[in-house]
Amino acid sequence: MALSPQTNATLEDIAQVLREADDVVIAGHVSPDGDCIGSQLALMHVLRALGKTVTCTKAKDDPLDAGICYLPGAAEIVYAGSFRGRVGTFVAVDVPNADRMMPAQWKLHEKAKVTVTVDHHEVPECVADHNYVDPDSTSASLLVWKLAGLLGQQTPEVAQCAYTGLMTDSGSFHNQNTTVEAFELAAQMVRAGADPSLAATSMFQSRSLASVKLQGLVADRLTFACDGRFVISWLTQDDFARLGATKADSEHMIDLLRSLEGVRVACMLREQDTGVRGSYRAKDNTDVRTMAMRHHGGGHRAAAGFSTRKPMDLAVSRIIGEWEEFFAAEDAGGEAAGDQPADRV
């Protein structure tokens, strides 16, 4: 465990803050994944069991991904911009800063008397009164599970939500961030009532026909570079419109790219109204977070995201060029291009 510099509290400290809290709002990041929603709902169940008034919010007024909706309490998550209740304590889970919370949630953060962050994304700024950030943690939900233990509420509902988050961020326990602790705490969650089969079926084995058709387009557009070490593909807004697909239908495409033989780094691009949203995944120890930071993105060493306002064709060519620089520098035995600061948005 290597806590980040902005950590100024222990989990025990935060547990005590939550014991004294009420009118709690729990927020996550924009485009929430299984770890984000699992962490929010797990903590919600913990605090409600302690008699607290708790509301989970989302950054945008968009529907949740279908696979996540099986979690107990998912239907109760509200758009932060529509919330009119009291905000005594604001807790951010799996989200490091204001940009990722988006304005609607940040306004609630500013109204709160007490603010808390529990996360595993290392960032330079400190945005809450009480911060606990462990970049070595496999998932944010793993940290929430530990909090649940400190508060005496490792119930079946909490276990199911936390297990789903842990399963999601570990890539079903096969990503580089999967640790001995992750397996040990997953076993705890199952003993407490989590159903691994239900989580896997809901999150990974309930794909829509539109998702399968999108996968065909992604496969047709596969573009390799750097002697096959890098692969990129993309989807446009027109693709989604023609197939009647949603953003959720494209979530697992990056895993398809990373699974290809010989690939070390995969990049998946999705066109949106404001430009292009990109995801990086590494199969080895390549630091994709540093490369994502070139476009004001971030994340983890092996999994990161970013955005650019460039049109798709320019985004593809620029990103390929950046990785060609990276691997050329690596081959030459010098400083990798990804270690050099740049702003290429």
C-alpha cells in the first residue's frame, strides 16, 4: 500500500466521520463503470443500515449501463442536477477531482458541510476535507468494503455491490492490478453473500445484438502499428445511430483489442458531440496513463482514458504517431516519449 500525497486521513478516520454523518450524498465519476456504481451503492447500503439518510447521484442525466442495473439500489441513483435534498456530508468514491465529477455533482460538493474522498486514482490536487487515496488498491470498491468492515456492515447487499466493482476493475481478476489482497477480499465478499455468477452474467454475458454488430465494425477497422505492438480502432456517431446502439454497447471493445496476440497497448476511440473519447489498455507494464495525460486524461498505469477535440481521422493519425515515438524511443534505449510532457489536444 502506497498512499498518495493528498491522503490526510486513515480509513478509520473516515469511518468515524461517517458514523457522525447524515444527509449523505455519494457521488462518482462521469460515465460510471461497475467499480464506480458498485462503490457508491455499497457505501449507500452501509450507511442506510446505520440509520443514515443517503442519496447516490450521477454526473449526467443519462441511463446507467444495462449490466450495472441489476445491483440492489441502482434504480435509486438520481441525476445530481435534479437533487434538491440536504447535503450534510458529500462522499466522492472512485473519482479524484472536480472535472470528473462534472458541474452538477460539484455544486453539491460545494454545499456540503463535510466532504470525503475514497479513491484509488492518484492526482496532484486535494478536493475534500478528508481524503483517503490508495493507488495500489485494485478498485475503489475494495476500499469501501474495508470501510464496511470498520462500520460493521459487510452485508449481502454490500458484498454484491463491492464484488461487482472489484470484478470490473480487475478485468474479472486477470488484469495487472489483481493482487493477493484482491483475491482474499473477493473471497470475503462471497462468504458474506456475493454471487460471482450473477455478477459475471449481468456485467459480461448479457450483450445486445447491437454490441455484436459494433464489434464487427471495430474488427474491420483494426489498425496495427509499431511492429504489431500497438493497435487502434474506432466507432463513429453514425455507427451508433445506424445500429441503434448505445455507449454501453461499446464498453467492452477495448478488451477485444487488448486480447490480440502480440499487442502490448490497445486504443479504442469513440466519437462524441465534443470530439473523441479514447481508452488505453496495456497488456504489460507500459505506462498508458502518462500517454493519456498528453490529452489531459488520466487513470491507472495499465488502463487510462482521455478526450480530444480533434476529428476522428486526425485523432487516429496523431495517436498512432505518438505511440510510434514512444516505441522508437524505447527501442533506442532512451527516454520513452510517454515520459515527456506534452499538450496535444
